[in-house]
Amino acid sequence: MSARRHSPAVYRRRRIVALLLALIVVGGITAGIVWAVTAQPWRMVGALFSEPEPSAPTSTPLPTGEATPAPSGSQTPEPEPEPTEATGPQVCDPNAIQVEALTDKDVYAADEQPRLSIRLVNTGDVECTFNVGTSQQRFTITSGDDTWWRSTDCQRDPIDMIVTLAAGQEVTSAEPVVWDRTRSAVDTCDSDRRPVAPGGGSSYHLKVEIGGIASPSSRQFILG
């Protein structure tokens, strides 16, 4: 018995069905591939952007000027003692200051002017402060009973200068005072006709005072 042959239309329908099935299978595979490709980056992004770790709690600083509250049950702190003022050297005891008159020469030629200085020594056992400024300095030149010159007669712009003297320290005035060998007076400071002190071997004496302390003896010098 011979096999039954189908009409051409049946074969066409079978081929269409097979083609549709093939498309469905291929379509499913393609869709899976597209999903895998598009879904993977999102998973990677999710892994890269992880949630931040919770930060440790921090205490809020107190505003400036507010005291930190004492722990419960603790004693109230005792107030700190008031700071005491630093004590420095005291003013020198006048009895501990020794003053001496100085001249740069013993004998001066006719064209030379005496240069006068003060030396003082702290003879005490402790350091102390002393005013050695020009406001405290006095130079007096005499010849016999005649006072020829006083530095205070025409002194200008006197100043104060407080220094600290160590125990036993000796200091000398830095800038000597120059005597122009004329007689001083408060009303002749700007005069160029003041009397000139005699020379030719005449003897003169310098006495000094600083801070109210006078030199116990004078310094003798000769004008040629």
C-alpha cells in the first residue's frame, strides 16, 4: 500500500510552523544574551557604590566661656590661688652705692678741654635698680672757694635711665661731659663772652653727684 502524499499547501504550512519555532528559539536565546549584557553593569555599579559605614558619634564642644559640667557625685573643685606678682630687684640702698669723680687727664694743655665722668659701684650683697640718667647727674668744678662751673646751670633735655646693678658691679658714664673752661651761670648759657678759667698751672677740683649721692672726695686736675 503506497504512502499518502500531502498536498503542497500542507508542506507550506509545516515549513512556516518550523520557521516560527526556530525564530522563537533564536529570539529567546538573543533576549537572554541582551539581558545578561545589560544587567551586568548595574550589578557592578551596585557593588562599587556601597553604603557608607556609620560614623562614630562625636561630642559637641561647649561654647567658649561655658564650664564643663562636673561628673555626678564629684566634689566641687577648689578655686585656684590668685597668682602673685613677680618680685624684681628693689631700688638700691643709697648706703650701698659708692660714687667717684673722674677726669680723663690729670694735667691739661692750654688748648685741651677736660672730659668729666662718674663711676659708681654697688657695694651691697644683692642686685638693685638705680637711675643713672642725666637727670640725676651733677658735675661741679671749683677752685679754692670759687665755684667755676655747674653742669645743671645750662643742662638741656635731661633724661632718666634705670639700670640693674649686680652685687659688686661697677659702671662708668658712657659719654663724658666736656667742660669748655668757662664760668657757668644760668643767664649766660648762650653767651660767647663768659669768663675763661685761668690756666698756667691753676688747680681745680671736680665733685660729682648722682641720684642724690655725692662723691665723698673731689678729683683734682691742673689747667695749663
